[in-house]
Amino acid sequence: MTVPSIRTRKKDGKTEQPLVMLTAYTMRMAQLLDPHCEMLLVGDSLGQVIYGLPSTVPVTMEMMCAHGAAVVRGSWHALVAVDMPFGSYEGSPEQAFASASRILKESGCAAVKLEGGEAMAPTIDFLTKRGIPVIGHVGLTPQAVNVLGGYGARGKSDAEARKIVGDAKAVADAGAFCVVIEGVMENIADQVTDAIAVPTIGIGASANCDGQVLVTEDMLGLFERTPRFVKRYDDLATRIGDAAAAYRKEVLGRAFPTEEQTYRPKA
Ligand code: KIV
Ligand code: NA
């Protein structure tokens, strides 16, 4: 998958086959998900999901570069995009270019994603004109949790709805090749999808988006947080707990290891 092949999936405002995106943070998970996805996102959600941080705000460039490289090593079909962490791009287009180029060089990924609307449009323009494909992210932008005051759905007032639609247009006009739209009322997601020429990738943004994304650990039932918009396709937390309990029982009962798992000199 390439940036043009993602962008042109939407033709004359329509996307026949929706784009499938999931998050991945590790090589092995990337290998397993890659055949099923057009895009893999190394999301800064890794801050909460694998580092136990309270939000995405403390996530570092080092984390994103290291996990980005691991995911690239596990992917061959999907386009890998890496989130720009909070504080690495908002200062100026030049700061964003320095950070984004480092992410591309160190991880080998094909694109970056950054949060924000109109205020980030000049930065998106700056990056795309200098060879760095950018995915936009509007609506609920988790890095702004300290301003938003929480993770509730956005666009409940008319003014907020208009702002989100304007933000999506601004990042698309600035050159983003697709736009993640998170945690918004269905009517806003519809308006955004109608208003911009590039694909919208929804998360908590209803079914009419040009694609969907979920945090893989949420979808697998592996993380305790379950926002309303997550569908659990498995319950791996229970299955992992059961496996660990079975292992413990066999170790305590000296039922593991058996002969099969034991090295002995050949008779
Ligand atoms: O960090 C992340 O995982 C994301 C997606 C949920 C869109 O930004
Ligand atoms: Na993110």
C-alpha cells in the first residue's frame, strides 16, 4: 500500500471499499494484523496501553521511533504510519519537520499522523511539500486532554460541530492524504466525509466514514478501558489469565515440565 493508493481509494467523494486500519506497537502484532489492514498505525495510545501512562501527553519521540521500527519490521503489505508525540510538532513547521523526518528515518515508516485542525494546517502543508506524508486527526484529539477536560464525544454544540468540519477541511486542503476523525456525533462525521476529497478514517465516528480504525488491544479485549465506540472481537484478557492460571497450577503440582519439554542425554 502506498500513500497515493490510500488517497485514491476515495473517488468523486465515494469509497467503494472502506479502508481498514488497526494500531500496532510490536513486530509480532504487526505480522498478525498486516494481511488484514490497508494501514497500521503506531498510535501514541501506546502510552496508556503498553506503558501504563495516564495519557498520551508524556509519550516520547524515542518510544515512537522504537515501536515504529518494530512495526515496520513486521509489515510488508500495510502502510505504516507513526503518531507524532505531543510536544514534537506544535511549536513550528520547522520543529515538526525535524521530528517527522527523524521518525521516518529511524522507523522506516511511510507517513506520520498529527493531531489538530486549522492551527496545524500550515505545518501539514510544510511537511507534505517536503516529502513527508501526513495523516490528520480531528474531533476528539487526546493529546489536548488538558484543554478538553476529558475524552467525551465532541461536536455536541453547533459551534463545535462547525469547528470540527472546518478543521477537517483545513487539514485536507493543507495536504493530509487521509484524516482520522475521532469521537464525534454521526452527523458531523457525515458532513466531514462529504466535505473533504481524501478518505476519513473514523473511530467513534459512525459507519459512513471512508475507513475505520480501532486500538487493537481494545478490539481484542486486552485493555481494561472500553469506550462506547469499541466493539470487542475477542476477550484475550480472560484467555491470558486462564493460561497463566493453568501454568501456575501445573508448576505447583509439578505437572510441568513433562518429559516432552525436558533435555536428557540420548540413551
Ligand atoms: O493513538 C492512537 O491509537 C490513535 C488512534 C486511535 C486513531 O490515534
Ligand atoms: Na494517537
